[in-house]
Amino acid sequence: MSTGHPKLYAELAGWWQLISPTEDYADEAAFFGRLFRAENAWTVLELGCGGGNVAWFLKEDFALTLTDISDAMLAESEKQNPELEHIEGDMRSLRLGRTFDGVLIHDAIMYMSSEEDLRAALLTAHEHCKPGGVALFVPDWMAETFQPGTTHEGVDRGDRGVRYLEWTWDADPNDTKVNYEFILALKEGDELRAVVDRQIVGVFPRATWLRLLEDVGFEAEVVEDPSTDGERVEVFVGHKPLPSPG
């Protein structure tokens, strides 16, 4: 993976299952699955699959193709999803030359921190969604729902353990970026080290999301999300219209 990407998805990728365990995604994946089933979307492209935690649940019922910009994270996904197709690529520019019943961009969409990047990712989803298909976009927040805050988590497995503080704040409320920062303590045997991973992610008003979705060709709607106990309030669903008759 090239330099400049967050440490979580490069040098710390091998710690991913302790930082963000697969079992934590069960409720979200069930919600996404219900949305795809309701649209008869059985072939699904996930852009920004990360460690493959959502895919681990969805693959029981859906034929999945997984992509991510990070080869290190794709390697983590392949460990738990070896039967699935994995492709390295940037969601802003990837073109596979084929379409799917459904497209999913989970929280990786929040790394689009400018309108230009967000539109590019939405266009990639549109290009890979078949006519009559559906795309699901799952930002952690939008401008109307963003709240600064801190959380802390920790997991131990065998002789390895992680404790981390996640600190989210907004240095400039007038731009489309927020600060998304991690302070991690990593224990392996008797060795203990600390890592700071400072990230910048995007935040956009609901109206911007809807405008850009419609601009790239989707019929867009906002859907209430019950899967995270209020941590995420809404998701965006885009329907790609069928061609007009004649």
C-alpha cells in the first residue's frame, strides 16, 4: 500500500480483528442484507471492503466481489473470505467492465473528504450497478448528525491485546472535513507499544448527498438505519433506473 494511507489499514492491518472484530458487524450486515433482498439484488460489489467483516455475514446469501485500495486489508479479508473474489482498486476510479445487482459502500465512503472525491465514488457505484439495480451508501455521519466525541475499546486474544481511544472532532466546521483520530496501545507477549493514527474524513449535508447521487444518475432516498443503536441514523439508497422504453 502506498504511503499516506491511515496506519490502521497499512502497518496495523494485522491487528484488525482485535481493533474491529467481525462479530461486531452482525447487526449491520443483517440490515444491509434485508435491503438487498427487498430489491432482489443477489450479486453485490463492495467498494472499500476493508477486512471483509461485513462480507463474512453477507456471503451466505449473496455472490460478492470485494475491492479495496489497501492490499494489506484485502489480505486480511482473504483470510476469512478465501472463496470470494478480491480486487485491489480505488473506489474513485475503479472500472471492472461489468455490473452487479447491488453495490455497497460501507463506512469507507467517509474517506471521501471533498465533493469531487465523493462524486467520483458515487459514479463508480453507478457504473457498476445494473439498470434496475440498487446501491447502498453507509456514512457514519452527515453534517446534520455529526457529534464530536470519544470512545474507547479493547480486545484480548491469546498473547495479543489492543486498547484504543477513538477521538472525533471538527477543527473547522466550515469545511467538509472532520478529524478522526486513534491512540492505540498494542500488546504482544510482554511487549507494549503505542501508535497514534491521525485521520481526516469527510462530512457532508444530507442535501449534498442527495444532489450528488442524483447527479451521477441514481434515484436517491434516505432510509432510517436501526442497526447501530443510534450511532448511525440514516443511510442512502440509490436506485439505477431502467432505460426508457423505445
